[in-house]
Amino acid sequence: MLEPPPRVRACALELERFPAYVYDLAGLGEHAAAIRTALPNVEIFYAAKANPDPPILAALEPYVDGIEVSSGGELAHVARALPGARLAFGGPGKTDEELELALRTGVHRIHVESPRELERLAAIARRLGHEPGVLLRANLDVTVAGAALTMDGPFGMDDAAIARCLELLPRMPWVRPYGVHAHLASGLAAPVMLELAGRIVRWADRMDAAEVNLGGGMAVDYRAPGERFDWAAYGAGLARLAADGRALRVEPGRAVAAYHGWYVTDVLEVKHTRDAAFAVLRGGTHHLRTPAAKGHDQPFAVLPRWGAAEPDGGPPGTATLVGQLCTPKDVFARAVPVGRLREGDLVAFGMAGAYAWNISHHGFLMHPEPAFHYLTG
């Protein structure tokens, strides 16, 4: 189990409506400040796709150099939430409308995904009289051991496509190339990320790139919530790579926000089927899709709500924690120890601060949406 911070526990036990998301903004700020301290020589752009909630963005703003967005919708949303913030716009399949929005918004960097995208961007920029700053997104032919995801296929460009962009750029002098972007994999520990960063930087040196964006992908282990990415070691290694004056940038998302959100709900019923116990919880994976999407048991804590005078809930046992959806895939955790779990007790799922509510299929079965609470101290 995962014990929530005292302020989260206190808030959860006072709630009157479930389910609810409880965001620990104070803890998030402390975590972001520690990351900032560990990476003094590196620009940090928070990846909004992890959690674009405006209070989350506002809590992070003092500790980051900018925000990375991956759609026109995210771009407009973040620009409203954080006016004046430096934005980087990446992702495949950018439309002409999105590119024009990026130019009119004054995006700091546009990550170009293909020669055709570069041509379209140049044409729109020339028509508007803008001079966009771009990074060429590279899809290097490397094998990354232990990656949870590898960003191949439509993401970025191979050497031939990069070479084509380098041929085109002299013909469009109003487009300002600053360097390269190379987010190649996700779910990596600091030593692997540093080794990969070194390979990216050595590759970028062939292009005399003034800026190298290494992307995100820092490991978050839902099976071991107490373990964290080694930001200090990563920062020390990146400082060595930046020693010659090269500008390095990273785009963490999940590893920043995941630990500071909790999905709190109540037990509707504990039922037994074929010698197995199932705790049916209010809500479900239409609110917190992460465990279903990644196929893991979401870390949690049971928060009993009964006093000592109440009847005993039976001997400690295990149960599968499920939601209210009409699908057997609506599972938070399978056959996990739950103690004397009873109807009316609370379950607080941790590590729900990233890729949780914002990637969930909210409208399925039309259950009520959760409440949202933000703890600032």
C-alpha cells in the first residue's frame, strides 16, 4: 500500500462527495523545486500532456523554463492558463491551422517532424511575416534497452529526412533553425537516459546544433512508488554534456506530476464470487484510466471510516478493486491486500497526478464526474 501525506489523508476523510481528485500542490511545488535544483544548467519544459490542469501549471510555473504542448488545443489552453509562458510545440500531424496558431501565439520553438511540415510552416510564416524558431526532430536508429515505449514510426525524422530539411532551410531564411529535438524512449532510469543523452549530443554535434532537446521519458515505477528517478545524478551528467556551452533542454511530464495526485473514492460493496473478493468502488477507470492502460495495480491506501465501536469487518484479506463500469477491464488492482475493508471505507489511489483524469474516457456510461480539490499547504 501507499500511505498518503497527512494533508491528503485529512482532506480525504473530510470529503462528502466521491469520487474526488485531491492534488497536493504543496508537495508538487517541493518536488519541482528539487528537480530545478538538480538541473541548474538545463532548461526544463514541463510536458503539459501529463496533466494540463491550470492549478498544476500554475504550481509548476516558478520552477520551469517553459511548457511543451502537443496540439493546438493544448497550445491555446496553456497560453490562457499561463499568459506569457515560453511554449514549445511538438508532435506529428500538425495542421496548417495549428501551425498558424503557434506563429500568432509566439511559440518559442516548433519541433519540425518532417520536410513537408517544414515547407508548410515556412509558407505560413512567410505569409504572416513571422520568423519561427525551429528544432528538427530526429528519430535516431538506436536501440534503447528497457524502454517502456520507443518513439519510432511517425515520430521525428530519419537521417535522410533530416538531410532534406537541411537542404530546404537555406531557401527559407525567415525560418530560424536552432538545433534538434530527440525524444526517443520513455520509462528510463537515470543511467540509461544519460547514456542515451550522450549519444544524442554526439549525433547533434555533426550538425553544429546550438540547442539539443532531449525530451522526457524519466521512469515512474507504479510497482515501487517509493522509488524516484535520480534527478541529481541525471543533472550532474547533463552538466558535463553542457560544459562546452551547448544549450540542453528536457521535457519531463509524468515524473514531475504523477506523485502528487490522488483519486479518492468509497467502497459501495464487498462481494464474494467463487472464493474471490471484489470491492466495488464508486467511479472507475473512466476517471483513472492509468491502471487499465498500463496493465498494473494502481498503488493505494485504505482509509477506514468506522470507529472502534463498529462491527469488525472480518479477518484481513485480499480483494480485487473494481469500479462501476460494465466491463471486466474496469480494474484498479487485482487480488491485493486490503485488510478489513468494509462498505463505506475509502480507498485513495496514489500516483494519479499524471496521465490519469486527462486521458480517461469520461463519458462512458455517463456516471458523475469526480470533484477536484487542491491543497496548497
